[in-house]
Amino acid sequence: MSFTDRPIWQLFLVRWREMSREPGVIFWVFGFPIVLAVALGLAFRNKPPEVQVIAVVESAGAVGVQDAAATNDAATNQAVAAAVAAIDAIEGMKAERLDVATAAEWLRSGKALLVLDPGDPPRFTLDPTRPGGRLAEIAVRDALEHARDPTSRLAVTEEIVTAPGRRYIDFLLPGLLGMNLMSGGVWGVGWALVLMRTRKLLKRFAATPMRRSDLLLSFMLFRIVISLVEALFLVAFGVVAFAVVPRGSWLDLVALVALSALAFGGLGLLVASRAQNSQSAAGLMNLVTMPMFLLSGVFFPADNFPAWMQPVVKVLPLTALNDALRAVILDGSALSATWPQLAILAAWGVLCFSVALRVFRWL
């Protein structure tokens, strides 16, 4: 008996043919690692080091003191100018002259790594949880010492603050929430519709007076309710486990989650409107969701991708949702301030649902 006639070889061929007939398996085995490598390579390609911003307070008083009296005397202006010149001379740093309130907001939002009030003595305000904050303070202090008197150590005061919303978990939680809403919308709606078709349930519904719009709208309504429950659970977990407390309105967050459910639910309906079996449906859903997993800023900022990709990245519904979630949860922005993202989500929802309604078939 030749080797090709042996059972082990024939069973091997069976397994090979099964895999070759499943495009989804081939993609996950061979295609996905390449796609992931390309996406991460574009996001974390070699770039020049980012310039660190140091906020220099133009008025006297510690950061956070709202009633600090502004001074315009020559000594203060000279101290500010000297501090700006010393910081700008440090490689990889630049100074921004700001008032007290703006400097505090820049520190909280991550736009500034450190705040310096160049009074007498100079006062540093920093968040020790932010990477590089302490090293920036040392570098700026050395620059000020050399600018004033290289032979003596400069006496300074320091204020430690913990800027909420700038830890990695603060960035990650809205991204995970957005990813969960997208997966639930596309897979929860699309997969359920495909299963109903493969089990011949849609064929039975077709014999009833029910309109297709009634069926599809019921999927959308159910998706909204489930999305709200999922979002509440994840946000509550973030509050309890990581102290990630939304700074914006809870009603704004609810409205945003509901709108995202419409957008991703409509996308799921469109994908499954004509899929005849679970294999083809799974392939289409992976094709739709995978680019957003990689490009939409779930685990790292979408701005990491090159400029020529940004127009495509920004119109993805998950990118719009993640940007809006982070604006509401981390920055406390009103829902009206995120209208570009809301418009993108609404456009995806309306377009996908309208097309799904036209191309949907019962059988």
C-alpha cells in the first residue's frame, strides 16, 4: 500500500479540504496576522520624538487658585520671558505662556506635561502618574538654574496633583465600551438574523402580514435596550474597579449609546440582509468589524496612523463613537460639542438601515 492510500494521508487531505473551503479560517490563519502587522506598523512607525509642552503661568499664584491676582510688573514679565527662553532651549520641549486657569486645564487634559509659575521661588505643578512628568521637572529646573546662577541650587516649591482622566485605563475604558457596542450591534443583530434564515423562521414570517420594516425595527429596538444595559454594566465596573467616573452628563452618555446602537445595529442588518449561511455571514461580519478594531483607536490613539489615512479613519463609525465617548466621559463635554461624531453615527445608521430595508430578503 502506497503512502497516498494510507488512512492517515486521506484523513489529512480531508482536513485540508475542509480548511480550504472555509474562507474565514484561511483569513484568520494567514491573513489576519499580516493585516495586524501592517496596521500596527503604520500606527507605530518611526516618528520623530514628540515635543513636550511646558505651561508657563503668566500671572502670579499657584495653579488652581481662581482668585489669584494678575500682575504685569516688569519683574514678573522678565521672569516669565526668562523661563520661556530656558525651556525652549531644552531639546524636545517648548514653553506655552498661559493664564492660571488655562494652564491647569492643559495639565488635566494632557496638553501640558508640567506647569511652571516662574515666581520667587518658582513653583512646579505636576501629575506624578503621568510618564515623564518628574523628568521634565528636573530638566526645567536645571535649565532655570543655569539661566540664573549655575553655581547655586535653585530653591523651588512643588504642588502634586492627580489629573483625572489621563491614565491608560481612562483612555482604554471608552474604547472597550465602543468596541463592545460595535460587536454587539453587528454580531448580535446580524448573527441572530442569519440564524433565523437558516432555521427557516424567516420563511414562516414571510407568510404572515408582518412587514419587513417591523421585523428589522424590532431588532433595532432590542439592540438599543441591550446596548444600554451593556454600557451601564461596563461603566459601573470602571467606576468601582478603576475609579473612572464620567465627567459628562449621564443623559448625554445614554443618548450616545442609543445612537451607536442604531448605527451598528443597522450595519449588522445590512451585512445579514442577504447572507444565506453562517459561514458567509461570519466572513462578512469579520470584514466589517476587523478594520475598525485596528483603526478606530480602541487600544491606542487613532491619530497614530499617518495623515493620508486619517480621512478614512475619521469616518469609521467606531472612531466617531470612541472620540465622542472619550469627550463625554473624560473631558465632560456636552453632547452638542460632539456633533461631528454624532452626524457620522447617524449617517451610518440611516444609510445602513435604508439599504438593508431595500435589499433584505426573507429566504
